[in-house]
Amino acid sequence: MSTALHTSALTSLPLLARGKVRDNYAVGTDRILMVASDRLSAFDVIMGEPIPGKGELLTQMALFWFGKLGHLCPNHLTGELPESVVSAAEAPQVVGRSMLVQRLKPIPVEAVVRGYLAGSGWKEYQDSQSVCGVPLPPGLQNASKLPEPIFTPAAKAEMGEHDENISYEQVVKIVGPELAAQIRDISIAIYKEAAAIALTKGMIIADTKFEFGLDPAGRLVLMDEVLTPDSSRYWPVEGYDEAFAQGANPPSYDKQFVRDWLEQVRINGKPWDKTPPSPRLPQEVIDKTAAKYREALQRLTA
């Protein structure tokens, strides 16, 4: 892996926006260069310390999944080499960690699919026996497998704000009934196929989120990242049963390791309030998180 990149600094292209992880640059009027940095966000707050190699691993995993799932939904890849649109001096910031993609009209909804009860879904279930208005059977536990995957969308938040879980009916109000149904059905289909593939590698995809946009013809296109450890909760099969029996979070390939550490950290004797600035990540947490990302990619693509 190359040197850690917290923030890219390309000058040969105009910067469009910096997200939690990706820096997006305009390439003409119809394409975007997406550079995956090594930044890590947790609880919608960007950590000050990068995770070395993370951006390259995220990009390789997203490309793996785009290749596997193209028959279910078109994606935003142009097929061009990202380094072809920057200067030679800037290529090291781009190679291996970037995608050159179509410029789309983004849909302001996070398309979340859950196959297992975890995270905010588990918290919501404890209060209401439902998640995002989807009723669930009684008696489920943390990390329970759901009878069928469910679509539990979220409204995309501004930078630094928390995404908000919303009901399917709210998605209909935002995008209309036809597009809402298309997003829901394609999201569930992608999740089911990906979960089946991951299971053959000994990995459980507990939940994931997709982002979609519309191309100039109004066609729905899968965009941003897909099924990476940043957008999905991955559990190894071999650790699941024991953790489930104890009501604990199964060991994970994603940033849950960082989230768990942040939940336990104390600042002046008080829990972190999940607003910037973030606590400084110890080297041990950085190293273990980097190792988890590496292991996830190696296991998936072996």
C-alpha cells in the first residue's frame, strides 16, 4: 500500500466536494473523479487519523462488487483509467484508489437493506418492534437473522449531521411511488445476491446501504461505493454463533471496531458526545482497523 492519504490535493481538476471519505473532482461536465482517501468516519464524524491503505482497499472491493452485480443494475463506472485525467505528478494520489465515473443526478435517499438486526436497527426494534416502520416478529435479539431482508431507508444528512432513518412512505414522498419501488426492489435484489456470494467466502453481510442516481435518460444507476466495509456490516461466519448466543455484536470486518472503541472512550471522565473534534485514535486501533479492511478484501476475493 502507498503512503496514507488523509486528504487529496489535486490542482489539475476543479474540486467539487469532499465527503466523509471521498474527494470528488469535476472532469468536464459529464464525469467525476472519485478519490477514496484513507479518512475514516464514525457516527458521521471524520477521524483525525487516516487508516493506511483503506482508500485502495475500499476501491478494490467496490470494483469487485460492481463487476459481480452489473446484471442487476447499471453502475456509474466509465471504464476509463482514473490516472488518465490528472497530471503525471498527481497520479500517485489517484492510482489504485480512484474511480472515473459518470456524473449523475443523485437521489437524496440512502437505500439501506438489513438482513440481520444490528446497530441502530436493533435499538429501534427494542423500542417499537419495528425498523423504519417495518414491523418485525417479537423475540428477536441483537444480531438475529431476519425472516427476509428489509428495506429501511435513511435521509441523507449534511456533512457532520447524522443520517435519519425514514419510512418507505417518506421515500415515496421524496421520489415518487414508481422510483421508490424500483429503488427498494433493486436494493433488496442486490443485497440478496451479494449476501449469497459473501456466504460462500465465509462472510455474513448483516446490512448495507446503496446510493443511486439518475443518468440523463432518467435511468436508475448504482453509484458511489458498493458493499465496502464502510457501507456494510460484515461478520465472519465462524464468530457469529458464539456472539449471538451472548447477545453481543459479532466480530466485524468493518469500522464497528472503531465505533466500539469510541463508545468506551472517556474525555475528561465523560463519554464522547459524537460531535467534532473526534478523540485521537490510538495506534493499536488504527492498526487493527487497517488489518480488518485488508482481511475482508483478501477473504472476499480469494
